[in-house]
Amino acid sequence: MFNKVAFMNIPMMDLIMIVIAIIITIGSFLFIAYLIFKYSKIKKQVKIIREVKINLPKMLKSNMIKNSFLIISLLCFYFGMLYIAGELVISHILFIAICWIVVFLYIIIKGETRGYICEEGLLVSGVLYSWKEFKDVKIEDNYIILTTPIHKIVIKKEKGVENILKNYLKRN
């Protein structure tokens, strides 16, 4: 049952912080829904030529600065939510840290995600990289490394993939 007396004893600043936390949470869910919608829309609009496997561990290693910033900002968001709720206890911090480690290790152990070679470029994780963006192409072991000014995309070398990439990169 809702207790009016307990609700009235909460300081005004705490109420404002709770409202801000609720708005941020709803906003983040809406943003994720928007990204999912945008990705499905892009995938329908482009002509997909071939599906390729993207190697996540190598890609994460080469893009470490961007990924570490994302993880740190999400952890700060969670700790901020705990602080706002007034329940910042070491058990919460450990639980969240363990959850992040498990998720991160699962992604790394899984090791591969899908990307799509399209006529317009390379579609990876909802981002369409134009063929003109790629500045350098390296072949190391069983991987093809495409370098943009910001990212490195590591594609597993498969039969026919190398020739398709060479054809499209020569055009641009």
C-alpha cells in the first residue's frame, strides 16, 4: 500500500533525481527501440550480396578506446541510479561488476557476429560503412582487416569474400 507520510518525507532534491532517473531510463529504452527500427530499415533498403563473419575479439582490441568509454559510462549510469535510490551497497557494486564481466566474456568467447556486404558498403552492427570510407586493407592469417579513419573491421576470410571485397574496393 502506498504510504503518503513516507512519500512526503523524501527531500525535494531526491524526488527530482528520481524523476530524472526515470526519464533517462525511458529515454534509453526508446533510443534502443529506435536503433533496432533503424537497423531493420537499413537492412531492407540495401541490396545484400553476402553475409560475412566479423571477428569480435580482434575488432574490440583495435577499437579499445571507444569500447572502454562505453563500458565506463554505462557503469557510471548504474552507480548513479543506485546512488539516487539511496542504496549504494558494496553487494550491488559487486553484482553489477560480475554481470558486466559475464556479458563481456560471453561476447568475447562467442567471438563472431554477422556483417553484410552490400552494394553501398559494409553493414556491421547497424552501421553502413561506405566503400569510400575504407582507407586500408590488410590480410593477416585468416582475416581481412578493413580500416576506416575511426574503426578497424576484422572479417573472417572465407571463400569468395576476398574477391567480392576487392571488386567493390577497386570501384571506389
